[in-house]
Amino acid sequence: MTDSIHMPFLARTLHVCDSTDRTLLGLSGTVVNESRHMIALDVGGQTKNLAKNVIKFTLDDEDDQIEGAMVCQRPEDRIHRNYRRN
């Protein structure tokens, strides 16, 4: 796991790799807001709100996938948290 998980997600490109909601698969956009359970993406001028607990995603074309359920906390709390490495 990279250190990207500890960095702010704002203004980064997010790509949904897997989701329990099949309509979100392959969705890509710029992160414009993040809360405890949601990520807001700018996708072609539209804002899409994604629940973190249903997606697995990558940031800025990195290879490591991030489990959305694993980062369901406030962004400011995520920065200092320790995560298990798989």
C-alpha cells in the first residue's frame, strides 16, 4: 500500500476499479469534496457523490487499489491513522 492513502484526496483523479453498484464501474473524475462516508467527483462538469463503502478505487493512475470501506473516516483523521499492509 502506498502512502497515498494518508494524503488528501482533494484535486486528485479518482478511478473506480470495482463496486457493488455496477453503474459506478469505470467512473473517473476529480475529487472536489470528501466527507466521512462520501466522495464527490467532478465528472465532465457534473458532480457525482459516491459512497466510500461500496467502491474500490485508485488515485492518479497509481497501481495500488484502495478499499473505500477502509477509509471511511474523516479526511483529517485518515492522515494520521495506521493501516495494515496486505
